[in-house]
Amino acid sequence: MSVTAIATATPSASGSFRTRRSTNGVSRCKMSIRSSSVSMAAAPMLTKLQQDCATPLPVLRNVAASMSEDIRAGLAVDGGSDLKMILSYVDSLPSGDEKGLFYALDLGGTNFRVLRVELGGKDKRVIAIESDQVSIPQELMSATSEELFDFIASALANFAHKGGNFPGKKGEIGFTFSFPVKQTSIDSGILIKWTKGFAVSGTAGKDVVACLNEAMDRKGIDMRVSALVNDTVATLAGARYWDDDVMVAVILGTGTNACYVERMDCIPKLQGEFSPSGRTIVNLEWGAFSKGLPLTVFDRDMDAASINPGEQIFEKTISGMYLGEIARRALLHMAEEGSLFGKSVPEKLSMPFVLGTPDLSTMQQDGTKDLHTVGSVLYNVAGVESNLSSRKIVLEVCDTIVKRAARLAGAGIVGILQKIEEDTKDAIFGKRTVVAMDGGLYERYPQYRRYLKEAVAELLGPETSQNIVIEHSKDGSGIGAALLAATNSKYGRNL
């Protein structure tokens, strides 16, 4: 039987149908994809994509080694590599002894969160957590600095009003601020620029902690910021509170970043300014890494069309913001040049970012015989009518893009671990070491998690990899900011 005959005989398994009326009023079915042979021309394009995205062990080793080299260069001098290697000024990590009531404020986008955390020391640890999420009105995203921070302070006041007073003391806040900042101490940082759609006037070049503290004063709130951190650093602190073996934290969500605990004598640009602990958390800003990455024409085209061409190449290759778009570009090419979905190309498939990374994950979880979920996502999201043959190719495209991303992220993690190990033998590979992971991409995409862990195991080998624990730290940044407020309290840890 020919391929066409098979497609005609088993329509539910190989085609998507639409019902339309004939001119005589009788319903008849029209198959939008004539046969599974239509997508055969796309097969060589899939092979080319898989070759261009391949991450065999030598490629991963090169990426890991390059990450280690860039870390060293960035620690030596500001601007020494693509990695900024920003000093967090967090040189005292939570010990478990912290007691009292602390707040956290997490500002990283169009919503911000406020949290109240009650700590009970080593015996009781976290006694209670309460939180609230507040949407920032669109007009405040382009308002003045005072207007924005007054709004945030008012929301904080409303939340704090329900939590009791701090007799004889100011309440203390850990402030997670996920915008570019030049940090100058644990409780101060100069805003470099707003991103993520914010265009607030009068803040650039100012200390964001001072802006918030002044707003709280205006609103009569008896609180102060005792720790300014980014979300990755807060994640490490939150995970370290529960597990002393945590040395690295990685966020893999819409965007991506990593940080780790470093010896101060391994940071030449510190110029001998050491704290009593001799260690600090360093924020890589690893999205800017770019060496040795296997890129495709679709990556390059997407980068050229972005608002920051030539920048954040690692982030554009491994994070949730971009994986769906890379897949969309590959599928559009196959549709236009290989008739993947028949002779016509749906207009919606040409729309940038119409296909999201959550859509890729949904399709990859499809366990139905006819890949019905894949067909539904393609039709509902991109207006694509598909048959079983084309759906299988779509799944291969998704898997190829996600596998490359996760394996490269795994290589980046190994690069950090290798750098620490090179400076202090057996500090990492000779004992249990935990990498704390957070972010929706890692949490909600099972294939991504599996490919990342497989890459780490391949690079380190079976014996060494047994000591490396990659652990999900859900919402670690929220409690982490409150813990850092406690750790850096001017009243000490026991309140």
C-alpha cells in the first residue's frame, strides 16, 4: 500500500481534518495535509538541525573549560571576560541560628512580592511564612522614581500592618532587585539602567536601597533594607540555610543566571579586601557567556532581530524566553522550504515568539498514539494543520533544541565546579556538593532536567558525579532574601 493510501485509510492517525459544507449543502471532509509523504522533504533539514545542535562530549568539555577560563578572567579584573563576576558583598551565609521576624521584597518585573518570615533558630528553623503579590500599574513603569517606590512602600506597609511591630527596633528587609545594579556594599547598589519594559525617570545612577528607604520614611514605615541581593544569590542563601553543602545556585526560567561561593583570596580584583569569613558569593551573570556554543542559522537570525544583538548568547541558547522561538524559526523554515505542513504556510507561524517554551514542553509530554496533543498545540497556537508524520518531525525539532540547551547548561555548571576544584583540591569533587536549581524551565520541563543531569554525569564520570547533587530549591530566592536580612541584621542574628 502506498504512503498516500495509508494516510487515506487511517485519517485519525495521520491527518488533521476540517469539516466544510459543499455547495449542495452536504457536509464533506477535507484533509488539509494530503499525505505523510509531504513532510519527507523536511527530513534532511531536520538532520542538518540535529547536526548543528549536537553536543557530544568534546563540545561539552570545551564549553566547561571556557566557562572556567572566563570565570578566572572576570575575577582578575572588571571587564576581563564576557562574565561580569559581580561581587555580592554576601560574605556571611545563613547558619540556622537566625531568630526573629524578617521581611523580603522581590522586585523583578511587572509584579513584586512581599514576604514575612519568622525564624526560630536551629531547633525550629522557619516557623511561618506569609506572602503577597502585587501588580505594578502600567503607568508606574514609566513614572518617576518617587512614584514607583512610594507605591511599593505603600504595599509593603499594608502587608506589614498585619504582621505586628518591632518593639525598640526597626524591621529589616532583604531586597531582591533583579535589574542591573553596581553593588557597593551589602545594603547599597547603584542602578545602571532599567530593563524589562521599565522606563522610570530619576533612578539611574542612584542607590536603589536609598530610594526604598526614603519611600518607607515618607510612608511612616519603621523598616530598613539590610541586604540587597539578586535572585540567584538569594536562591543560594535560601538553599544553604537547609543544607551546608550548597556551593552553587542556578536559575533556569525565562532568563538564566548562576552564582557560587568563592574564596576571597581567589578574587584578584578585590585587592586584599577580605572579610573574616574569607568567602563571598560571586554573581556570574552567565547569560553573557558565548564561547564554543554550537549555534544554528536560526539562533543567529533570532539574535540579529533581538533588542540586544550579539549579547546574552548563552541565555538565548539555554533559557525559557528563547527555546520556543528557535523551534518556531526552524519549523517555519521546514514549512517554507520542505512543505512540512503542506503547500501553504500558516500566517501565525511567521509571528515571532508565537510558540512558547511551555508549548514545547506540552508537546513533548504527549503520550497519545496519534500525537493528538502535538496536533492541538500546533493548531491552537500557530494555526498549523498537521498529520502524524509532520508531528513526529515537530517533536524531533523540540527535542533537539531542548537537549542542546540543557546539556550546555550542564556544561556551564561543571565549568563552575571545575574552577572551584582547581583552586582547592577535593573541595568539590572529594565530597558531597549541592547545586541549588530554581526557575520554571527547570521545574516544569522534565526532559530539560534529565538532559542537564545526564550532561553533568557524562562530564564528571560515574564516580565523581555521585558526589554532585543537583537539587530543586523551589522559591528559594524569597526566603533567601529574608535570611540574608537576618544574617546582616544590625541587631545581630538573635532578635
